[in-house]
Amino acid sequence: MLIITLVTALVSIAAGAFIRAWAFAIFAFLVAIGFGGVAFADGSSVIAATLAGVAILALMEIGYVAGVFLSGFVRRSARLRENRSAPDNVAATSEHQQS
């Protein structure tokens, strides 16, 4: 169960960086139904299987949001770093030309 949880979280975080929200929502819903179905087939009650499916769905959504946040943060940091270095290079070049 722990391995399934870790894999689900990692896949969701990676998906947050690369796919759109509606595509991930469909994927997560299908995975949750499958996970609940497997839990039911293993002998869990309908309520326990439903709760397992909802729990995996919640974990996937939290991982997706974390992935979106992290990828946005990395992109924004790279853009700021790139924008900060460009004026410094221009200023250094113009100083050398005036000397």
C-alpha cells in the first residue's frame, strides 16, 4: 500500500508539470475507479472500496496541485534569473565600449 501511495504521488506531481487539468482529472477519476474496483475484488466491502478510491483520488489531486505549483515556481525562477542577467550583461558591454 505504501508503494502504491508513493508511486501515485510521484506520478501526480510529474503530471502537474506536463499535462492539462482536465486530462489529469479524467485520468485520476479512472485510476480511482480502478483502485476501488481492485479493493472490492480483494474482499473489501463496498464502503471500504469506495473510501479507498476517494482517498487515492484525493492524493492524486493534491500531488497534481503540488506539481503545478512546483513547475510554475521553477519556470518563474528561471525567467527571473534570465531577466536579471540580461541587463547586467548589457551594462557591462556598454561600459567596455565607453572606455
